Amino acid sequence: MEVAEVIKLVVVIAVIIISIVIKWRLEYAIFCSSLLLGVFYGVNSNLILKTFFLTLIDESTLRLVGIVILVYLFSGILNKIESLANLVSSLRGLFKDYRFIMAIVPALLGLIPMPAGAIFSAPMVKEVGEESGLTSEENTFINYWFRHIWEPILPLIPSLLLFITLLKVDIRDIVRIQFPLFITAVITGLIWEYKNLRPINRVVTKESILFNLKKLWLCIWPIIFILVLVMVVKIDILVSLVVVIFILWLVNIKRLNCISIKKIIRKSFDLEVLALVTGVMFFQKMLITSRAIEVIPGVFTRLSISIPILIFSVPLVIGVITGLSSATFGITIPLLLPIMMIKGEVNLYYAMLFFTGQFIGLMLSPLHLCLIVTRDYFKADLGQVYKMMAFPLVSIALVAFIQVIIHV
């Protein structure tokens, strides 16, 4: 019986993957897959409609849509006042190699925890990438990968906070154990860049450094301000975005007249992206309503496989299916917690292996919002992006397993 339930779920995910391969509109595929979940798992039509309606008015959906719109608006304003172009040109005046610039931009903005946040850095990555002759897929990989290098160690990232809360472990211990994952993510991302992208080095003079540092500050202060509001003052990201956008408007009121603002707002309401966001939230709610996802952990626990493989595989699979760390942790931690315990305490290396599995699952998930919005922004072939991620993700998995083999 469980095997049949798993097959149904595989078919649903296959619909999304096939649609990506044949380049069908992803928002249509996700909505169709959500309906297919209901049909396969016997959810009546009234409950499906109710779930869809609840998705539309759900606080998390509205919040996510609001953040996406505000990020587009913020990016549009920065573009209008030429902050994005000046940011890129100042970085070019400070660093010789454009490949390092492309890595540092999404990494810096990755410090700001927000859903679908990869869209924040995408315009700047595009600015450098297009001038350097990069493909849409290369731009997508760089923007997506370097934004997420902080996931294993940054305490302000909600997924890591939820992880340590559910496991009841010390954040300092987790950061220490998972620091090699962060280093591996940085190194493998840079290795991929320096191996696959042609070098274009510029001359950086000492005279230009001071000028470009000043220019960089004038461009980057709105982003730093958001970081301070979110991380230091502890103001919600939605409120922080509104505050900084308002200040930007006041500072540049002559350049941001009513006509300009109207054009930027119109561009901020990207209906395709909003449909994608809503579709993903609907799919995740249908996974819960249909109870389809609950069968996966049970199947894994009945298989005769080693504990490390089990701890790694279950969150990986759930991560791929849901595209959401909170769902992955909520479903799998209660099930796997008993086998992660040694002498009455959670083994930190098993915890690290668990986190690695869910991280890889989320990075591969076609429902991961950051991947969706980045791919949509650059109009990239997702299959090619997956190939680019293979080496870094496999390297991170190997580092995690080596640590477990050494210490457990």
C-alpha cells in the first residue's frame, strides 16, 4: 500500500520535472500538480477549492507576495537612480576579476534573510554577467549558489533557527560543526567559476580605490540599512523594506517623480512571479491536506539501510518534494530524532548530516522559491543549472559523511 502511495507522489513530482524539461510554464505545472495531488489522494473538489482559497488569504502567502513585490520595487528604484550600475562599476574598480565580483554580490545580499531573496541580487549579477558574456544558466547558478552559502552557519536564517530549536542544541556547537560545509560551499562555488568562466582581469590603481570605496558606500547604504534594521534592530523584513524604500524616495524625490514611480510599481507586479509564488504555497498546502507527504518517512524507516544514510536521505527527499525547510524539519525531525540520539543526547554530527540532506534537497527542489524566481528572471534552462550544481553539492555531501565517519 505504501509503495503505491509513493508512486503517486513520484508521478506528481515527475509532472513538474517534465514540464521544466519541455519548457512549459512552471506556474501552470505547479497548479496542475497540486490538483493531481488531490485526485490521487482522494481529496474532494470542495476541499481542494477551500485549500486554494485558504492559500490565497493565508498570512504566509500574503507576506511572501508582499516581500516579492517590495523587493522588485526596491530593485526598480535602485535601477532608476543608477545605484545598481554604480555598485557594479565601483566593485570593478576595487577588484580585478569579475568572477569574484559576481560571487560577492549574491553572497553579501544573502545575509538578508527573506523568502525568494535571490531576486534581490539578480539584477546586479545580470549587470556583470551579460557584459562578461555569461549565459543565462551561468548567471542563474552564480546568483542562486552564492546566496545560499550562509545556510549552514548564519544564526539569523530562519531554517537554521528552526533546526536548532527543534533539536534543542546549542547554536554555537552547530555553527562549529557545520562550518566545514560553509567553507566547502564557498570553495566549490569559486572553483566552478574559475574553471568554467574565462578570465577578464582589469587594472586596479591605488588612486581609484578610495574613489570607488566612496562610490560603493553611496550605492550600498540602502542594503546595509536593511541589514541593520533586520539583524540589529530586529525589525521585520517587510517593514524594513518599506522604510528604506520611503527613505530612498525622499532622498531622490526629484528623480523619482510620479510617472517614474508608476512605471516601477507596474513592473513590480510581475504576474508570472506572483502566480509562481501562489502556486508553490498551494502545492505545499495540498501536500498537507492530502497527507501525501506523511508516507515517505515510514517507507525509509522500513528499509534495511544504515543510520547515516537514513538520516541523510529522508530530509533530502522531503526537501526536494516540498521545497520548504520548515516542512522538511517538521515532518522528519520527530521521526528521526530517536536514531540521532547517542547516550541520551543529540549527536551533533548526525544533526549536521541531517541538515546537509535537507540543504541539498532544498537546493535541488523545483519548488524552491529562490530557484524559481532566479530561473524565471534569467529565463534559464533548469537542467543546465542542475548540472552546474552537481559538483558543489556532491562535495558538500562528501564533507558531511567524512565528518560522520571520523567522529561517530
